[in-house]
Amino acid sequence: MMTGVRLDNITVVLNRPRYPENIGAAARALCNMGMRRLVVVSPEKCDLTRVLRLATHAAIEVVEQMGCFDDLMEALAPFGYVIGTTARQGRERQFVMHPQQAAEHLVSISQENEVALLFGPEDRGLTNEELRLCHHLVTIPTDQFSSLNLAQAVMVMCYEIFKTGRPEPKHQTPRLATRIELDGMYDQVKDLLVRIDYILPDNPDYWMNKLRRFFTRLQLRAGEVSMIRGICRQIDWYAGKCYRDGASGTEAPKTYSPPE
């Protein structure tokens, strides 16, 4: 059984968020990823109507149960481990992890400890003083424009944490064609291509080697080999019928039925 981050020990802490819509969208992101614990600290505006508009009905419970504080240190007091998010680099921010690294780091810590994911305000992020309250920092990689929407950043972090408890999807490979099935197809294709003068009969294997390499890259399945051989049989029948109709002076019909 795969052990991931203990989600009920994870709390997202939004420090001084400016827009109620981002609080609601963050609550929805938590709900999407199986988390329920949200704390806001000194929000600039906390209009619940606007919060719930972005939270949607699915995350109403997260909003109703979220904690509200006026002081960050008081909000972080119960937590044994704090991960802070930052988009900027500097002397105070030299050692940062990527979201996936942070999530893996939290697997063992979260089993017996309360963990806070700390996000700063939308316009400035966390201050150096606030970052000193964190055990580790994490930066979400971006292109040239490094500033993410607050709710987007919450979703990225929650997604990486959620993934730690999900098993890798099993990739089932359908049955590949056996050697005897492939060789039968190659013989049939070679015979047909020689007969229509696509490859020279004096050295057909030279050209067939190119086709073999092409089909080998495709890793043909048994059903695909059967389909190719069926196409070859239909082409062979059609060519023969056209020849016989031409020899007898019969006009070839526009449509043909496959041979029985």
C-alpha cells in the first residue's frame, strides 16, 4: 500500500490575501485535492458573498470551517512544520525546493505533525521576516513572468501533495505481433510490392529492410498485422480483378465488394 502525505494534517494559510475571490478559489483548489483546512490571516477584504462565488457549492464547507486570525505568528503557533512559498530569489531565499520535492519531503513529516503551507499576499508575497518563520521554502517554476495568481499557486502545491498518495498508472501493452505473424506479413507485403513493380525483384530484401525498420519502430500489435495483411489481400484481389476485366474487355465497376 502506497503511503502519501497525510492530507488531514495539511493546512493552507493565506497571509494577508487582498481579494476575496482568491480565498474562494483557493478553497475550491483544496477541495479538488482532498484537503479541507484553510486559514486566512488579516485578509484585506473578506466578503463572504464574493468568497463563496469562487468557492462554488463544493467548497462551501471549507469556507465555513476556515480559521481567521489577525496575527501570523498566532496562526502558525499550532504547526510543527511550515513550508513557505516565494517567487523571488535573494540572500534570504537561497535554499528553495520545487513543489514536487516539497511534497515528497512532507510524506514522512505529515504523518505525525501538523503542516502549514504558507502563501503571501498577491502583490508582494511573503516578507523576509515572514519567511524566517518557515522551515523550508518552495518556488513554483515558471517562464519569464514568475508571478502566479494566488489560487493557482495553491492549486499547484495541493496537486503535488495529492499526487504523493496516488499510485502510478499501470500502462498495459496490448499483445504485440509474434515473430511468425510479422514474418508472414513481410512475405506477403514483399510479394505484393514485387508484383506491382514497387521494388525490384532481383534484390527485394534491400527495400524490405527499410520497411522492416519502419514497422519495428511502430511495435505492431497482432491486430494491426492482421489488418495490414487484410489490406494486402484486398489489393491483390482488386489488381487481379482489374487485370481479368481488362483482358475480357469488361468495364471495371466503380465499387467493389471484398472477396469471400
